[in-house]
Amino acid sequence: MVWFDFIKPLIGILTLQIPTPVSEPLNQVTWFVAALLVMKIILAFCNHSKKRGILIFILIIGVGLLYIINKKYVFTHSITTDGLLKCLPFYLIGHLCKQYRLINESITWHDWLICPIGFFTSIVIYFYGGRDFSDILTFGLCLWAVSITAIAATLSLCKLFDKVSSPIIKNLSIGTIAIMGLHWMIIGTVNVALTKLLLIKGDIIYPPIIAFILTVVYEALLYPIIILFKNKYQFMLGKRQN
């Protein structure tokens, strides 16, 4: 039935974009939309349980281990499934921090220490062990150490800049969903162009400084689109149209 072909991608969101007889991937670029929907369903199920705290803690540990094992043995090649396993533990940790108010929103003297120490520690751990997939235990410990220290440092950095008022920063934060949905189109176009021009075979690996410069360029290219969505099509940013 032709009409059912339009339904298959929508069902594919619930099947983590894994092809089945009744579903097909919506779009690989939209992996986060599918993963976020499933994460919200899992969290809603946990919150309806009397043992929600214990259940969420078990899920954080269990899913975190599944992600580490999957990186070693690659049981699934689905970017949505891989992204779900990677993001769900931190999504649940964020929920617990908000629920139990574990993060102080006001600026403290600790933030001036956590910010530089956290970033420095995460960088050192990543370059001296976080990229080693041969040892699951080492990779797993480094992954969690890098993630936790980097998140703590980022939160402190955001708090330190909380008083900085800039329309550019505000618009970029409002347009996060647009950046996530459109960034790979720009990255893919640039990568294809470079492989053709420079006759590069295989994946392109950018040095950190080049990657940073390209990130700024990508954000600049997406900024006018964010402003357009903000002024004319707010539903594209996940907001109700005024």
C-alpha cells in the first residue's frame, strides 16, 4: 500500500530507525530526535514506578556498560541505537540532578577551580587512554571520567558566563535544535568537496584547531537560518507559533 510507505519512517522512530517489515529509517541525520523520544518514554516509565530512583540508577549503570561493550564488539551499526546507549545515562543523570537539586545554580568559588581543572583533566584522560578500544575496562573508565569531568567543567563555565548578555549567544542557544538538525548537511557537503578537490580517500580527520575554526564557520552559516526560524517559523525551534 502506497500510503503505508509514508507511515514507515514514523514507525521507524519508535524502532530506533532499525529497518523492519513495517518500518524504515526516517533519516540518519535525525537520529537524536528518535533517540530523544525513546529516552523520554523510558524516563516516563521510570517515574511511574515506586522504585524509580533505584530503577534509574540501574539503567544508568546497565546502559553505560552496554554502550562500552557495543563499542568493542559492535553488535549494532545503527547510529540511533548507538546514540541512545551513549546519551541515555547522562540524560537520566541530568534528571536526577534536577529532581534532587544536586547542582547549585549560583556561582561559587568552586566553579573557578572546577572549570579549568575539569577541562584539563578530561583532555589528558582522553588523549592518554580514552581512545583505546582494545581494552574495554580502560576505555569504559576513561569514557566516564572524561564525560563527567567535561560536563562538570562545562556547567561551571556556563555559570561563570551567566552574567554575560549577548543576543548572539541567546539566539544560538534558542536554535540548538536547528543546529543539531542541519549541521551534518553542511559538514557532509564540505567533506565531499574536500575529498574531490584534494583527492582524499577515506574519512577526513581534522586537526583540533581546524575543527574549531570549521565549527565557528558552521555556526555562522546556520545563524541566519536560526534568525529566520525565530522570526517566522518558531515551530522549527520546537516552540509554538505566536
